[in-house]
Amino acid sequence: MSRSRTGILLLNLGTPVAPETGPVRRYLAEFLNDPRVLDIPTVPRALLLYGAILPFRPRQSAHAYRKIWTNEGSPLLTAGRALAEKLAKRYGGAVPVELAMRYQEPSIRDALARFQSAGVERIVAVPLFPQYSSAATGSALEALYAEAGRLHNVPSLQVVPAFYEHSAFLEAVATVARPVLAAFRPDRLLMSFHGLPVRQVRKGDPTGTHCYQSENCCNAIGPENAFCYRAQCHATARGIAAALELPPGAWELAFQSRLGRIPWIEPYTDVRVVALARAGVRRLAVLCPAFVADCLETLEEIGIRARESFLAAGGEALELVPCVNASEVWVGALVGLLGETSPDLAR
């Protein structure tokens, strides 16, 4: 019997096709109309999206995207393509590798079509989100399963699980960060993770009695918070601090990118950046371990806006530590993660 051919699918969130109001509006409409992202009933979600968000936010977001856009396009897409190319080279071209976005292009549907054209019968998907959340990982996998289910010949699917405390990921982040931190010599390292509404964190607790119920609910991970995004972020931060051999008091974590007036998980990055400057921290390094590729949330929100806020509050310098992007150490880590999930991909 012939051996079935395996393909690797890298999944990320998505990006507008251009830093202009129209393309950004289309991207935000698709993104925010996802019930896993805006997890409220259909009618209130439509009223909020089309009545309060889309009339105003696309213009603001397009302005922000223009600040980080490169000649090659969106940094998120550029890094993703480079990662796919390098990963394919690690397998000597014998394993097809595709990049797909949950929203916009390149689409999951087109990636699956290319796999079928290449004779791929089995796909190993890598959601490029270190920590699990329903809004990112869950949504991307739901879309993948739906698109695969449309096909007459449905491929076999495997998924690399969340790697928030996997030693290969932690060491890749630390390897990228070490030279930056050594050159910058910060007074404090802030690990800034993407935020989520508190209600979404609580939804992931099958017991309904653990998440966000005490100050130390994220100190360890067990059955009750195995899918807790906040707990996984805390585990990532502890692991990176250990890999970097940071003493207590040299680092902290916070959560960025909150939207609206409902409670989001705390502490808030924008609040902490100002508070640290006012408390006497002169040199602040910020690392964003919820992202494997630099994007609007890292380059603009932290690298530009948070830096401006820090300096205005009395800080001297803020340094954004790059994400792992398409670094060789991250490519090697991915090969390890893939090999653990699917032994035929071990190298």
C-alpha cells in the first residue's frame, strides 16, 4: 500500500489586503462578525458592528496599518510566507507547506485546493497561536473543519496543540530576546499578551468555579483551567522568565488590545506602561508572546503608541522585542512540534 502524502498547514488570524479604509472595513467586518470573537447574540452583534464599529474604526485602523506597512505588504503576511518557505526547505521540498488565514487571504479554502492538487491526503495543521482561545484557535479550527468537510474527498486532519509552555517555543522566544535585552539593558521586562473579555475566559472553565475566582487561579494548570487563555499566558510568562533567568521583580505581564467598556482580563498593558514610567522605570522592554509574528498589535500598538505613552509619562526608552517571526530557531522549534504530533514529520 502506498504511503499517503502529508501536508503542513500554517494557520494565522488574517490581515487586510491593503492599508486603506475599504480593505480594512472588509477585514474587520469578517473578523468581528465571527460569533467566537464578538460572542453575543446575532442581532446585538450586527447592531454593534454596523452601527458603532464599522462606521468609524476602519479609517482609524487603516491609519495605523499604514504606519507599519512595508513594500512587501502586511508584516504578518510577510513573516508567515517566509516561515512557510523556510519550513518547506527544512523538509527538502518533500512536504507541501501552505499558509492560510482565518480571515481574508490567503484563504483556507484555497490552501486545501492546492493540497488536493498536490496529492495531499493528510494535513497537519498548526494554529500559530501559542495559547488557546476560542476567539483565535477555536475559530481557525472551526473554519478549517468546515472547509475540509465541503470537499468530496475529505483529508485526514491532525492539529498541533497549543504550545504555550513547550520548551521549544519558550527557548525560541528567549533566543530571539536575549541579544535585544543584552543590548538594551532594561530596568523591567513587560510581557504583553493579547487581551480577552473576562466572560470569554470564564466560558472556558467547565466547572464554572475556578477561572477568575481567586488571585491565584492561574498559578497552576489543571483540568478546570486546561483551556484557560489567561492561565496559559501566565504559564508562558513564567516559562520565558525562567529561560531568560530573570529574577523576581525584573518582569511582569499584562494584556493589551481591549475593545469596548466591558471587563477584559487585567492588568492592562496601556495602564501599566504609564504606571511603570511614573514609578521610575526608565528603560522598559516589551515582549509579546501571544504572537509568533509581528503585526499591528506589536509594531503599532506597542512599538509606536505604547512607546509614546511611556515617554510622555517620564520614561526614557521603550524597546519592542521582535516576535519569533521566521527566525531559524522558530523554524527548528516548529519542526520539533510537528514531529511530536505526526512522527512521519520528525527530523
